[in-house]
Amino acid sequence: TSVGGYLNLYGTPIESLGNLTSVGGDLNLFGTPIESLGNLTSVGGDLNLRKTPISKKYTKEEIRQMVKIEGEIFI
């Protein structure tokens, strides 16, 4: 349910993070068809949501209300 460091899912066909609750470093979801952040509660670094359905659906502020992001959010 957690990844201690950086998680790079760039360009993969992933649509949901499912039971993943935390990522210790950056989370890169650039160019994925991701529709849901699932059970994610925290990201210890940056969150890259560029070119994803989530980036069109939510503002940075709305994402921060759902998930604790220590770094920057890129949408």
C-alpha cells in the first residue's frame, strides 16, 4: 500500500492507484489515463498529473484537499 521513494508511472495504461495510500517521494503520472487517485493520502514530493484526465477534472487546490502533497503539483 506504500512506496518509500519515487514512483514513475509515466505513459503506462494505469487508470487507478487502487489501494496505494502513500508515496515517499515524487509521483509521476504524466500521460496516463488515470481517472482516480484511489486511496492515496500522501505524496512526500511532487505530483505530476500533466496530460491526465484528473488534471482536467480538478484544480491544484482541490487535489491538495484530497491528498497531502509535500511538493509541487503539476497539472
